[in-house]
Amino acid sequence: MKFRAVLFDLDDTLVWDERISRQALVETAARGAAEHGLDAGRLAAVAKRASDELWRAHAPVTRCDELGIVAFEGMWGHFHGEEEYVKHLHEWTPQFRREIWQRALAEQGVEDKELADRSAEFFVRRRRELSEHLPGAEQVLRTLQRAGIRIGLLTNGAASLQREKIEASGLGLFFDAAVVSGEIGTGKPEPAIFHHLLDRLGVAAGESLMVGNSLARDIVGGKRAGLHTCWLALEGEEEPVGLVEPDFTIRSLAELPRLVV
């Protein structure tokens, strides 16, 4: 056995996240555009721009950036908890979601608050319905589990939302331990969150492998924490190549077992 433990990122490593968020956005825009004869592609693009602008202007962005909570998640996530930034998101995101679609419609000359409300609600529902694994995710986890390898999950995000994603994925039974940045107050790429999970798994950094799609968070953070690293380089995903050199690079999860077992 080459490694005693493998630590996985969640979003866009084991389950699709941004891709299906964009799909939900496109579907929501198409429904709204059909009611007023609008350009659906333009409506989706303006809604995405509006979400980013509103998020940067009104969300607790410093804390959200530290923990890896992004605008797309604000468009559909439940935010429960006692921390001030979570309370802020819980109270503000319903308004945020409506205003996204009000702005997008207004840019094409439409004032329709009822449609904006329905669009916000449809996006929330559709984004949840689209939960989907990356190809081979369950089989790879099963293979590692059968080989006696400790399996950890290390994900940035709000605690309530990331736990919801884990439950919806059905993959939680494979993890010997799972850590969410919002639960411990620090996120990737800070070494502390990696060490927290390693302690829970009972393994050393040098005998563990970090697998993730983000060079800036998963690979830089894994290296800082002393782990071996494996970058999942997904086709069509934009990553700052040259930022850091992973120990391994794979194009699909199916390639992982040969590096580990």
C-alpha cells in the first residue's frame, strides 16, 4: 500500500458543484425568458453578474472568502448556525436571490417582481434536484475502503450546506472522518484544517494523499501541510497552471487507485 490515507475535496472532485449550479442558472433563465420573449442566454449571464456584484457588496465576504463560501451557494443554500456571518447570510440571502432576477430582468426592460420571486425559488429547487457524482466517485471510494485505506473528506464551505451536500451525495458512509471549514473556523489552503482531519484519521501527513480539483486550495494547502498531492485536472475547468506542482495529476477519478493501492 502506497498511502495509509486519502483525503478528498468534495465540490467538483467527488460531486459536481459549479457545473450543475450553472445548469440550474441556465434552466431558470430559460423559464423566465420564455414568459417575456427575452434572450435566455443574456438573462443568465446578467443574473450571474448580478449575483457576483451583490455578493461582493453585501455578503460578509472576508469571512466567506476565508471559509470558501461563494455567491452560487448563496443562491440556494440553507444557512443555519450561531456565528454572525451565518446569521447574516440566513437573513439576507432571500432578498439577495430575488434581487438577482429583478436586476437581470430589468436590464432587458422587464419589471416583474413576481417572476423574479418565482425564478429565485425555481433555482433553489432545481439546484437541489441536480445533485450528481463525478464519474467513478463511488467506485473509487469503495475500492479504497476495501483496500483498508483511511478515507477523509476535507471541504470548504458553510457547515449546514456542505453537510447537506454530503448527505445528498450518499457518499458519507465511505468517510472515516469529514471536516467542513465552517465547522472549525478555518479553511483550505490553511494547514490547520488539514492537520485537524489528519488527527481525526490518526495518520501522519507524510503517509497521506490529498486529492482535489483546486490547485490554489487543495494542492497548495496539501503541500503546506506536508501531504502528498494529486490534482484532478478536469477538462474545461480553469485553474492557474504553474501556481504549484502537484505530485500527481489525473484526468479522472478512475486513474486514482493505481496511485494509491
